[in-house]
Amino acid sequence: MPKVLISDKLSTEAISIFESAGINVDFKPGLSAEELKQIIHNYDGLAIRSATKVTAELLHWPET
């Protein structure tokens, strides 16, 4: 099953859309950039709004 990290505040309806599509969701708003780097490799996708800043470094961060 695909796994998505939601790292910004989203509505419960948005989370339900992912789950009804068979996607496992971890809802963790408020992660620091460092915390995100440590766990991003565990996910198939990342759902954000404007609070999370996604950089090339983050997308290419090696597994730890």
C-alpha cells in the first residue's frame, strides 16, 4: 500500500480522500526541516500546503 506523509495542516476530508484511495496516511504537521529529512525516505509521497518548504536537498536526502 502506498504511504503518504502529510506535513502541513489539512482538513479531515483531505485525509479521507487519500485513505479511501487505499493510501496509508501519516499526519504529522509541524515537523522541522531536520525531522522531515530523517523520515522522508519512508514515504512514497508528500502532501503539503505552504508551511513545509521542499528543497532539492530534501528531495535528494539520502536514507539514514
